[in-house]
Amino acid sequence: MLEAIGTTLTAADTTLAGTGLDTRLAGPALDSRRAEYAVTTATAGAKALTALAMNAQTLVVPSTGGWPRTELRGDQAAGRPVKSAAPRAAAGRPA
């Protein structure tokens, strides 16, 4: 999934048009990236886009058999501490 998001972001970042972003982003993430395109365009590239890492650095999935299951993901931007978050329920049903 992260690879597909990264591919879409790379294509949109190249043109600064945001075409296709709504297939992989929604809500604040989509709004934020579109705003970055506007700022980058308005500053003629002086304000570059924020680089986004497209790799999960940590994934903890419990071995429970019941639903809902929870997962915890974490990432760390270069030079920044890892932020902790409460586990969230994973949507879906058993396969």
C-alpha cells in the first residue's frame, strides 16, 4: 500500500498538479499536499515540497484471533523522535 501511495505522490509531485492524488489521499492529507503544491508554485520552487517517507519502520500486530484486531505503526522522520500513539482498531472482518 505504501508503495502505491508513493508512486501516486511521485507522479503528482513531478507536475505539482495533484492529478490522481484523490485516489490515494483524503481529508487533511490531501488538503495539505495540494496546499504545498500551491506554495511551491507561488514561490517558484523556493519553498520545496515536504519529503514523505513511504516505508513503515515499525509494525506491531497482536496474534489475537478475535475481532476487532488492533495494530500499531510508527515512523520516524530524520532527526525527530518517534511519536507514540494509542493502538487503533483495524477495520474489516476475518478472511
